[in-house]
Amino acid sequence: MKIVIHNDNQKNIAEVLSDDVIVNTVQDALDLMARSDILTPKKIILHKENINQDFFDLRTGLAGEILQKFTNYHVQLAIVGDFSSVKSESLKAFIRESNRGQQIFFVEDIETAKKML
């Protein structure tokens, strides 16, 4: 796993890069937020493919648990990926509602993620 810090409009944003799934559990998300190279920005970009697919099945409760931790610790999160093929109406609604807020975003590309954060 590699962390790239983007300095965009005088704000630091940590982008997590990996070829593997790195967030499988709530503890994985907490460990990620606690890393010293991510702690300062408090703005994180994660790629969809680095998150366990159970996260995107809202029935598992994993998304709610993980995103609640980001909210509790005041860490903004942008999840980058292609969400256009989502079939679940509840997940579509969840993504729309998240994108209306100021904490969690589901976006298509890095540039949009940086703008939202």
C-alpha cells in the first residue's frame, strides 16, 4: 500500500493506492485513519477496488459501520470508482444521499474527489 499526498488548493488529501483489498473490516478502516501519513490531512481518497465488496451490499451493515467511523473521527472520504452500473436501488439512494453531504462521497475520478474534499 502506498499513500500519495495531494496538495490541492492548500488542502492536503491522502490517496491510498494498492493492488489489493485493504479495507475488509471496520478495524481496517480505523487502522487506515490512524496512520500518521494520513492523520494530518483528514481527507482520504480510497478506490472502490480496495474495499471489500461486502461494503457495497448494504444488507451486511459494513458500509454503515465503516462510514460511521469516518464521521465520528471527522475524516472526509471520497470513494473513487464506477458506480454507474449499480443495480441496487438502496445503494443508489445511499450514494445519492452521501454525495449531498459534506463527509462521504462516491465519485468517478480523482479530480472530482479532490474537488469534493
